[in-house]
Amino acid sequence: MPTIRIVSWSIENLGPLRSGLMYGNTDIIQGIASSVSSLNADIFVLLDVSSTKDGTAAQVSGAMAAALQAESVKGGKTGEFETWVLSSNIGSEYFAFFIRDVSLTVPIPVTGTKLKPTDPPKILGGDGTAITDAIFTESNAKGVLPHAFPYLSPDIALQGSDGTTGEVPKWNGNRRPALGLFAIPSASSSNQLLPIVACRLSDNPSLAVGQIRTFPNVSLLKFLGPSPAAPALAFTPIDLQIVSLGGQSASSKSTSYFAIAGNFNVDYMVEPEFYAPITTNLGATAGTDAKTLLVTIDAFDPGAYKTTESLAIRAYDNVFVRSSATSSSPVVGQNPQKTDIPGLISNRTLPLNSSVRYYAELDTVGVPAPETYACLMNSFGRALAADPPENLSVQNSLIGARLVADHLPISLDLVID
């Protein structure tokens, strides 16, 4: 019975600067890799690689992969995180999926369609190619795979309570969810396809809520949800066309479960009703209720935020899991974890150095006036250079953590029969 640990981290804007490619400041990407490695991730879903060019995205994600590999070597392991997959290029951001062991979780990017076997579609669903017409091909090659994971768009029409059928809703916004598809060879035959739908929803809360509403209109997800009340929508399994490792032709395979992971930009603790399209309509279970969004520096109050754990103020990130009601071996999510990055900054488990010089470019959200911010950063730099080293203050821990990311990483174990 394999257990697959998914780590999802909304780092945002991991580009040439934050990755160290621009100025050689590799401390941030090393810290990210150290945190992911300590969580023993099998699949690390990184949201997002910031670029408009495939080549730059490959370089940035390659730097991340190299840092992950270096951490594995430190732990006495080799051959890990040698394969990763990017999502398709349809804007200024990519999602990246890093695979620890391709013998355990085999990535299956989209490689073509039935009519055009060598022309991979970027979007599957109503705004692109029908998901049943796409061809996916298993790969255990090293490096960034030449084929990408596709984005998803709604492909089921809205259903009225009176039995009327409306239009297929459009995905409102540029940040579409991406389908990371994996084979789990050691699982039972009905559970050997693992779809991870990665998402980073709009920063506009009302737009994010609208995006959540369209998840039940994605056939791959809906047809694994609870049977609808009348008027019934005909549920038929979604057969995906999969070319197995070393194979030449595709065969039909279906999945019995899914995971939706990422940054939803809606507080699950405060407004769980806005997640009803996922939790009620699709019947998925939330993996965590942990707070993951860090307070901004200008909103920091030493009287209110006395510990590093208190710096996380909103439950924006989650992993939702659903198994078909007819599954004889349901997949369950267990052991949710959240990493206290400010705490690791405070006790210097996650050390920062050269990136402090580029604070004005790294953290631009919710910062104080420039002169105040510069003063805070000077104080932070002096604290880092203290000899002998000492634990950093809560405020300095927040400053350092936000240089890495304004969200905390979460992980969830999928127990797969």
C-alpha cells in the first residue's frame, strides 16, 4: 500500500531573482529545498515559476531541482528529484512538479491528441481540446520533461434545478488549474492513476470564489463526485488515453480519485461555505485547516504577534481529496503538516544571507514606507550577522520568511491501496 506525500507551496514569483540566477543569491532556493526535503516530499508542487519564456522557466525550475538534489545528497541519498514537469505556457506563470522517485510516481504529461499525436494541447476542456481526445505518455526521463502538464477548463454545462441545461461556464481569469497526472505502479489496478489538480487562484477574493464555483463543471472531477439529485446528469467514467512506459500506442485508463492542491486565496477557516463546490458538490475532503498566509510587515503588531506561529493569519492553502463512492479501495488523505518558516528563520535552521540585499525586489506586498522598510531591513541584517548567533525576534523572523514566500508550505499523505 503506497503512501504518496504531496507538498504544495505557493512561493509566487520564483523567477531569476528569487532562484539566484540573477545575482547568485542561492540562499532562498536552498532554504526552500531544505524545507521540502525535511517534509520527505514524493511530489513537490511549486506555485509558481514566474516567466513568460519556456527557456527561463526551465532554468529556474532546474535551479530548484538542483537544490533539491543537493539536499538529498546531504541526507545520503542519490538519484532523487532528477525529473520534473512544468505546466504549459499560456501566460507569465508556470506550475512545477518535482518528483522524488520516478519508479514510485511516474509523470504522465500530455503529448498529443488522437488527431494530432505529436501536437500536445495546452488546455483541456471547453476552452481547448476534449480531455478524452488527449494522449498522455508516461516518462521516467531525467531533467525537465519536454512535454508539459496541461491546464483544465470547465467542460460540463450548468444544470438548472428545473432540469434545464445552460452554457458551459468560462474560467474567469488567467490562472487556470493544471492537471499533474501520475502513474502509481505499486497501487491496485483501480488506483494507479493519480491526478493532482494544482491551482493558484486569483488574488481578487470575489474572482477566486467564482473560480471555485466552476470546479464541479470539470468532468474529470465531477464524474468522481457524489451522484447528483434529479435531474440526474449522466455520469460516465472519464477514460484517459495513456501510453505506458516503453509503449507505442495508447490504451484507455480511468482514475477513481483526485487531489486538488494549491493556494485558493479564500480563507477556509472563516468562509468554508465558499468551498462548497469542492467539498459538497464534488464531495472532496479538506486535508487541513491550517493558516498559511503570513501577515504583511506593515500590519505587524508586536502585541498581537508574539510567536512565529501566530504570523500565519489566513487558511488559504489546502489539499482536497476525493475517492469515487463506488471505489472498493478508497484513497484517503492523512497526516497534514504545515511548516513554520518564520520559526526556521528565527532559529537559523533556514539561513539567509545575500538575498537580504535585494529585499525591495523580493517582498513588495504590504511593506511600510521605503525609509521605514530600509531601517527594518538594516536591523534584520545586523541580527543575522550577530556573533555569537542568537534567535531572531518575531518581527525579524517575519521579514526573513517573507523574503522566501508569503505563504507556508503544506503537506498531505495520500494512502493508496
